[in-house]
Amino acid sequence: MPGLRSYHSFHLSSNCDSLLVFEDVEQLQSALDNTSHYYLLGEGSNTLFTEDFTGTVLVNRIKGISTTVTESAVCLQVGAGENWHELVTFALKQGYHGLENLALIPGSVGACPIQNIGAYGVEVANFIESVDYIDLATFTQKRIAHDQCQFGYRDSIFKHTLAGKVVITQVNFKLPKNYKPVTTYGELAVLNQPNAQDIYNEVIRVRRKKLPDPAVLGNAGSFFKNPVIGLEQYQKLLSIHAEMPAYKVDKHHMKIPAAWLIDKLGFKGRTVGEVRCHPTQPLVLTNLGHASGEQVIQLARQIIDSVEQQFAITLEPEVRLVAKHGLITL
Ligand SMILES: Cc1cc2nc3c(=O)[nH]c(=O)nc-3n(C[C@H](O)[C@H](O)[C@H](O)COP(=O)(O)OP(=O)(O)OC[C@H]3O[C@@H](n4cnc5c(N)ncnc54)[C@H](O)[C@@H]3O)c2cc1C
């Protein structure tokens, strides 16, 4: 049975019945012809294999970057199996700006539109013009334009109507030439008139300081999404916890940092077996070396239950949990 430890960033010692890497659409088609039950994987930085998976893991490594320059923008057509951070670095080196706030986010380009990756005040949706995919019902190539992608906070149509029905093969980006650095968020706000390179450097510095490197300490980044709550509930909670941080989503909703809720309940450093709530970033659960899927689920459930009891807020995992037969919820 092929091991999945090196195929996902949490590095659990799970296996699968078979594993196939595809580098083009023909190889994908032949892989699909030979399997009825499969899980599609990019770089596994948002996926945890909590048990042995009874099926085929299909690993996307479709490569290639082409560039078209227009008067007002640079357009990049990028194979879904390219590495995201390498794309950000490539774009910066070519003098194409905009993606630098998203430096060092692990994963493949093909996965970036699915949860609309975001960091330091920028979401990838801002730069996606369209997404090319294989429609698995008909095995035809299709293109979906930005406006149809239903991008939201860590969300898109690929998590809903198109979930499990497509394989993304290429993402088409448009980087406007009238570049304006985004420095509204956290540590970037202190930079003095930074250029794209300064932002890239600072984002990398801060991320390295704050987040454990999955190559050293297995993890899947933020384990939970930041919950969005109604204004009424927010005001009620604020009257009890005056120091509670929050960000406005719209007139009626506020986003609460899940890390604050988890920290408030004393979970920093809490360990179940070989799974630990990271001592400096409680939104991240880590694998101390030999963690099991069961231990991950146990600690995640303890956090969800405590936050629910204390704040009446239901935390939702940001990561995908894959068990024996496929995706599970907590
Ligand atoms: C240390 C760390 C820090 C992180 N920081 C951030 C952050 O700041 N912001 C953020 O948004 N995310 C962050 N993440 C999460 C992660 O980097 C992103 O979700 C990333 O886009 C996952 O890419 P992947 O290729 O590894 O996806 P995978 O885990 O391989 O797949 C994720 C999901 O997408 C599906 N999928 C993958 N490729 C395709 C495809 N080609 N077609 C159709 N479906 C596909 C899979 O089936 C799965 O359901 C972080 C993760 C880690 C480990």
C-alpha cells in the first residue's frame, strides 16, 4: 500500500490502495478509466488523511506557465500542478506585482481558487480571471470566468456546486499594471512606502516567525476558519469580553479570529497524544512526530465543543479530513 505521509503536510502515517501522479489531461483520463473511487490531491497542505484511504489518490502535477502582456495588465496562464509560492516568486522576479502578500502559502496553483487562498489583506480571487477544468461527467475541458466562481472568504463554487465534479487543470491570472501595494494588514502596516519586493520579504519573515514549517513540524496551516457571526451576537459577546478582536464583514456580520477564541480557552500547547495545539499560534494543530488521525479528531472536537459551550460559536474546520471512504466532517 503506498504511504501518504510525504503527500500531505500533516504527515500522518496513512496509506492508500494506490497512488497515481498525472502530468497532463491524457494521463488523468487513463487514471480515471482505471479507478472508480479516488481522491484528488495537489500538495496536500489542506488535507489530512486521518485513516488508510480505500481508493486511489490522484496527484496533480500538470506544469507550465505562459505569459501574455497587454497594455494594462500581465496575464499568466498557469498549470494546476505548479507550486504556488514558486509562482509568486516567478511573478515578482519578472516584475509582475500583486501576488506578493500571498508568498509562502503552501500548495498547488490548482487548489488556490478552491478555498480562495488569502493572507495579509489579499485574496487570490482579486487576480483570477478564469479557471480551466475538466468536467468529470463528460470529460470535456471547460472555462469558468471570475464572476461565476462565487468567490468568498475561503470559499468558491468549487466547494459547492462543482465540488467533486471537476479537476482544475489551469488557472488564468490577470495582474493589473497599475500596482498598488496592500499594506493594511497587521505587520505590513508599519512598512514605509514598501515596494513589492519589500512586502514579499516581510511576509516571508513574519510567516516564518509565526507558523511552524510543515517540513519540520507536520501541520496544515489554520485548522479552523475564522467564524463569522451576526452583529447582535457580537455585541452580546463584547459586553462580556470587551477585549475580543473582530473585523467587520458587512453591515450585519463580524469575523472573529478563531485563534483568539481558542487561546482564551487555554488550548495553547494542549496535547492529545502526539497532536499539539501550537503554543504560539493556537489556530494551528501540529504533528509532534507520530500523531494518529484519531488524536487529531479528538483534539479538534475538544476545541469545537469548548468554543461552542463558552461562546455559542461553531468552529468549522478549514482543512479537508479524509477517512477510509473519503471526506468526513467533524
Ligand atoms: C503552514 C501552512 C500555512 C498555510 N497558510 C495559509 C494561508 O495563509 N492562507 C490560506 O488561504 N491557506 C493557507 N494554508 C492552506 C493551504 O496552503 C491552501 O489551502 C492551499 O491552497 C492548498 O493547496 P494544496 O495543493 O496543498 O491542496 P490539497 O490539500 O492537495 O487539496 C485541497 C482540496 O482541493 C482539492 N484539489 C486540489 N487540487 C485540485 C484540482 N486541481 N482540481 C480540483 N480539486 C483540487 C482537493 O481534492 C482537496 O479537497 C496553509 C497551509 C499550511 C500547511
